[in-house]
Amino acid sequence: MTSEELRKSFIDFFRNKNHTVVKSSPLVPKGDPTLLFTSAGMVQFKPYWSGAVPLPYKRACSVQKCLRLSDLEKVGETPFHETFFEMLGNFSFGDYFKKEAIEWGWEFITDVLQLPNEKLSVTVYKEDKEAYDIWKNHIGVSQKKIHTMGEKTNFWGPAGKTGACGPSTEIFFDLGEEFGGNKDECTIENDCIRYVEIWNIVFPQFDRQKDGSDKPLMNRGIDTGMGLERTLMVCQQKNNIFDTDLFLPIIKKITKGLERTPKNIIADHIRALSFAITEGVVPSNEERGYVIRRILRGAVLQARKLGYKEPFLFKLVGPVVDIMGNAYPEIREKAEHASLVIKAEEERFLNTLDAGMEIFEEMLGELRKKKTKVIPGNYIFKLYDTYGFPLEISQQLASDEGFSLDVEGYKREMEKQRERAKSATKFSGEVDNLKWNIKGGKSQFVGYNKLSVDTKIVGIKKLNDNIGIILEETPFYAEMGGQVGDTGKIIGDGLDIEIIDTQPSPYGNVHIGEKTENIPKVGLNVQAKVDRNRRMDIARNHTATHLLQAALREVLGKHIHQEGSLVAPDRLRFDFTHFSAVKGAELERVEEIVNSKILLNLSVEASEMRFDEAKKLGAIALFNEKYGEIVRVLKIGNYSIELCGGTHVNRTGEIGLFKVISESSVSSGVRRIEAVTGKGLLNYLNSLSELIKNLSVTLKTDKTKIEQRIKILIAEGKKMQQRMENLARRINSYEAKTISPEKISSGINLFVKQVAGQSPEMLRNFTDEVKTHWEKQSIGVFGCEYNGRLNITAFVSKDLTSRIKAKDIVGLVAPIIGGGGGGRDDFATAGGKERTNLNKALEKARVFIKKTVS
């Protein structure tokens, strides 16, 4: 049975038992601030058990892509641990419960997969007598094969800090004695790898609250998880998941080296990277990007063990797509993007890795001088956090040099990092946390064609210094998809509320209003009026954003995909995937294309259709968005077609003109363009006109001759700078000859001095002059402040470099001035920002030199 056949057999089995087949939700969960990545099949269904939203179905099944870091250190070391995996699940929301779930799980495993009964064992939660009785009396599993377990293994907590949870029961497969010796020493209870869990049924009965308490779920039910990779390993009679058709084609592409464990780790990690990057996650030092960077760097280190010294991992995206592309078409569409991101990060880390080895050597040098053989925890953490050295690499390197590690200190630093990561995952605002008692169904948005409606207040809540209002019908667009929320007024009998923002909620759009003395009541008839001019400014920028993306794809390539956006009344901002700065000529071409489409006055048409129909038409969709069966498609002439729920102009001519005002980097592989249209462009041009007018006055020249006047001033400035540098060099030469040394051990000349007004270049020149004049038995250290930074230079005459080195001197003092440095044995430099520590650094150098050469 292949992986594709196993997926299909699972879905067909539960489809025949009246389950709705639900597509995998994104790996990056939407609307759940407690999770960095989707870690289980049940994540997208959490609201259905709690009753937070109406149930679209009572039974569901899915094949869910998941990413967990809990087993990262075990990947490659055991037969079945991994980071990225697929969870096959069947779910019940207030429908069937324990008896049917257990019965169907056993039926699928024994009848469909035909796994032998004698190889199977089960576990139940120690307090779940109902599940125990079903296994023993209804299914007929012998009592010795039913293991009662504690809360740690058989009470499944929520995916995150809150949500559905409850007891669980599991089905294990016995891989045989070769995996763990005899059955007395190797048991399910002690986590022996001989027994692999292939089926897990959670019985969500409780709703975990923020305070840790459990309340009964409104819709108790079933959450089943079957690990595709583990079950496939058993079905294909392999010794580990890496020999299945999900991994082996990737491993065969890793041709260097003989050791299998690094290859297994790389195969796992490249799957995680390919899927996460496809959804817009890029390596960084924050949140999800930090996770992906950690996984990627781990894979690079494994590749180095096999002999790969150049970027290589990016070449493995292709095999991942070949294996997974049919099940997940999105990775095929963004394969080039994933490859480019991985290659760029590989190149960056390989350069960093070399630098890390240099830092490691410097650390050891410093510790040897302190006569200690223990590397402190903060040193180890710096190697890990800055240079990507995992603990085991640092341990190996340290052992080779006769050092040990302060592992506990390192763990404390890691715990601080985890707390920082946890505190950074709060995405939701106060509107998301409100419960509304709305009667009559969800509020309806009617604002595509209307900017003013007569309606009724159906909900109202206090929001700190403001109030939140939900209307029966509303023309106000709520902030979504990068477009800011509408503003305007809600007017009624004795009521005039200024609406300063509009935010989405499961109950409808929430109008954020300024508090008034006359607080409205539910049921009041009101008129809702959107600020028409502001809405039109937003619409111009939103339609222009669609034209911008289409133009970027035309000029730069089809790998361009949206990674974020802001559509505001005064400007637009568009973040997109690309791996170098957009060239000036390319930007000009993009701008020219967008304006040409505006001048053609193309029609802008919105329509609703099935999601699969929209994709067939070529509509661009965001991969981190979860779309319903029916989607809204925005078509601009025959030039652009995207899925979009925002507001737009009717024809492109209404935009006026389009102007790019900046292009910059957001993070590795992501660029940002900011632009203006309509009134925003008029304001921008007016500001430029005012600037030109002021420059003309300041430079005392005609507006048409400003550029010429500036060029003249720059040329004159360069001449003046050259004269000053020539004079400074002459002064340096004179001072180098007249400077008096301090005589120290064995007649060595020592120069330690703070000099004034020297740029970094001229400080080096001064040091060179002293070094040239005092070419024997001489050591010098000089420092100065220039433009808010400290600069230090050091020289050692060549006849003394066997006793002391210039690079060791600056390596010692650089941390004191809050910076870094390096150089040769006879000449080195350092720079830093701690302006008050120059004298301290120079004195430290003086003491060090005297002690070393004495």
C-alpha cells in the first residue's frame, strides 16, 4: 500500500460512514494565538466542540498537515519520530461517541489495513471505565492487552492553552523483539520503541479555560488521529518511516556520505521547510521564522557531516514536491519560492557557521587565560542563538578541546528564550475575546454597493474607552485581508456616534465607536453611514494593489506571491516574495505597467463562484487564508484575477495615477513596496513641490538648476575633504615622530593614547605612521571617538608578534566598548558604541600588554 492509497482508503472509509471530507487547514493556524503551527488534525475544529460557531456538519474527516517541535531531538534517532507529519482524523461534534469511534478504528485497522490482531494492544485512561469496557466486552480485546495509563499519556490537553480536551485511548503495533528485547523489559508503559502508536482517539468532553479549569463541552465528541507515516511503515513492513515512499526518494538524492542518521534528519527537515515556507514563513529570529531557521540550520549541520560544504538542501525541494504535490498542490505552485528561500538561508548560515567557529576559538582562548575548563551557559547559548550551534555540536567541539559545558546555565538561557517566544504569540485583540448574545443570526455586510443603510442595533459591548456595536445589516467593511476598517457615523433618535474603526468577529462586523453620554440600546433603529471619501481612497489603493501584484509577476516572475499588505486611505503597502532588491529599471517598468492599466480604464468586476472553479480560472489565492466553498473573485479586465473580499473601484480610471515611493527589505526573501494613488499621490507631489521650493531658497538658485548646484557643492566638499585629509596625514606623520613612548620590560616602547578628531581611516593612518617610525621593539594602542562611535587600533612590531599579538589586544578590549574587532598579528582594529568606556579599554590594554611581555 502506497502513501496515496493509504490516504484514499482512510477518507473513503469514513466518507462511507457519512463523514464530510474537509480539506487540510493551513500549517500556519489562522485566528488561534496559542499556536505557532497546526500541531494536530483537530485544530481547525476547536470551535465546533465549544459551540463558539454554528455547526456546518456533525461528522468530519480530514488529512491534516502538521508541524511539531516536541520530538525534534529524537528525529533520526528512533524509527518513527518526525517534525512534519500528516494526521488522518475522523471527528464527531455532538454526534457519535466512544462506542462507534473505537469500533470504527478497530474495523479500519484490522479489516481494511488487515493488520494482525496479535500485534495490536490498546491503552485507556485509568479513570475511563467506559472505554475500558468497550474494548474488553464489545471489541473483545483480551484484558492483558488493555493497558490503563495516567494523565500524562492518556488525557489529551488542548492544542494550545485553551479549548477542547479529554481522555484518550490508543492502539499500538508491536514491531517485534528486534526493536526492544523481551516483553518484560520493553513495555508500552516505559515508552519502548518496540511498540508504535498508530491510532489515537481523544474523547473531547471538556473545555479548558484560561485559568486551567475544565467545563463541559457544548458538543462533546471524537477526535481521532492516525499518523500517516507510522501506519505506512507498519503497512509496508519497513523498519522505520524513512524507508517508506514518503522519505526514501528524498534520501536517495543525498549521495554524499554513508551514515544514515543525518540523511534521515535531512529528509524530515526538508519536508517541514518546504511546507512552512510555501505558506509564507521565512527564516527569522522571531516566532515561526525562528522555528524554521532552527530546523534549517540543523539540516545544514547534518549535511556538513556528510561532506556538503556548499548549499545543497534547496535541491531537495523537488523530490518533496514529486512525493507530496498531488496531495498538496500548493507546494508544487510555490516550489521555486521555497527553493530560493532555502538556498538564501543556507548561504547565509554557511558564512555564519565559519564565523561561529572563529568565535568559538576566541571563547576558548579567553577561558584558557582564565584557567577554567568549563564553558559558561551564556557562551553556549550565544553559539546556538547567533550561530546556530546546537548543544550537541558545542559539546563535541568542547570535548575535542578538553572542555566541558555548563549545561544547566545553558538551559536557563534557553528557558528565557522560550518565555520570550511564548510572550510573542499573542495575536488576537479585545474584540476576539468578547461573547455576544445575538439573536436572529449573524450580522450581514451589505457595503459592496451601499454606503448608507437603515438598520437596527443587535449587540453592544463596552471596549475600554470605546463601545462596540453590531448591526443587523451594515455597510461598514471590517478590517480584513490587509484592508483597514471603515469609519463613519451611526445616527439614531438622539444618537450620533463617531465610528473610528470596524473589526470582524464571528457574530458580524463590530463598529468601534467613541463613547457618548447617550449609550444606545439593543433594538434601536439607526442609520449607518460610511465615510464616503475615505472609502473611495481605500478602494483606489486596494485595486492598485491588485494591479501591482500582477505587474510584479509580469516583470520579476511567477514566483512573486503576496506575503502581507496594508490598504489604507493614504497609501498602500505590499510585501512579496523575492530574493534581491528590485532594480530601478524593474520598478520603473512595474510603475509604467500599472499606470497603463489605469489609463485603459479597465472594468473591475466581482463575482462569487466555487473555490475550485476560481482556481481553474487562474485566480490567485493567499496560502495562509482558509477559504469557504464559495469565494469572491475580483477580475480587472483580462489582466488580474484574485480571490478578494475587499472593496474596489468600478473601473481602473478612478484610481487616477500610481506612484511607488519606496522599495525595501522586510526579511530574508521578502521585499516591500509602498505606493500612493489618487489624493495620496496629490499630497505626495505637493510635498515634493514644497521641498523643491525650499531647496531653491536655501541653495539660492533657480528650481531648474538645483541638481547642478548640488553637484557643484558636492565636488567642492570632496576637494575640501581631500585637503583636510592631506593635512591630517602630514600632522600624523609629524606626531608619530615626536610621540614619546613609555619604556617597559626589556626596553620595549609602549604607546597607549587617546587621540582627538580622527576618522577610522585617519586613525589607521596615524597608527601606521607610528608603526613605521617605531618599527622595532614597539607596541601601540590608540583610540578616539568619531561620529558617536569609538574606534581602537593596535600594532605590534614584527619582532614582538611571537610574544603578543595585536588581534589579541583588540579582542580583549572590544567587548569593553560594546563592539567587536579583529585583524593581523601585527595590526588590528576594533569599534563599538560604549562612548564612556574608552579610557577603561585603553587602560585594560596597557595592563594586559605589560603583563604579557614581562
